[in-house]
Amino acid sequence: MTQTLLILRAVLTAAFLYFGLRKLLGYHVDIGIYETIGFGQFPRYITGSVEVIGAALLWKRGMEGFAGLLLLGTMFIGLSALLIWVGPPYWHMLLLIAGTACVAWAYRAQPLRLIRTG
């Protein structure tokens, strides 16, 4: 299981760095998506930053569970925006949701520990 989680975290890191940097660097497709949504470009910078920070947190010992939850929340919001305003394709979002849910579940003790002691 440890090897599988290591591979999953590596794949998710590559994906979130790719999509996050794409947003931050202003890839024309992402600019168009955010224009279609209608809230301007500011949310693109927030989303891109969260994705890059989440990708980094996947490798910070003790933060993997938080990273999984952060990225999972981001993916649910992103999928909702695609469903409401943009349209397909959705397949990559569903894969990222499944992957981040697995990481969040595997490291679920980390956020739970904070809730219980805080």
C-alpha cells in the first residue's frame, strides 16, 4: 500500500502542478474557461495557487491528509463550475477526484488528530 500511495501522490503532484501552473501562467484555454464562468480572471489565480500549494503539501510529512482534502475540495468546486457553466470534458476531473479522495482517506488520521486535540 505504501508503494501505491507513493505512486499516486507522484501522479497527483504532476497533474496538479501541470493544471495549476497552466492557470497561473495564463494558458489560453484556461483564460477562456474562466471568461465563460463569468467571474473574471481572479479565481484562476486562486485555483492555480491552491493546486500548486496542494501538490507541494502532498510531500510535506504530516500534511498529506490536509493536501488531499484541500485538493479534493478544489476538484469538487471545479467540477461544479464545469457542470454549471462550461460543459465537457469532465473525465480528468473525475480521475483527480478519485485520486485525491484516496489520498485524503489514506491519511485521514492527520486532520482527525487535529480536530480531536484542537
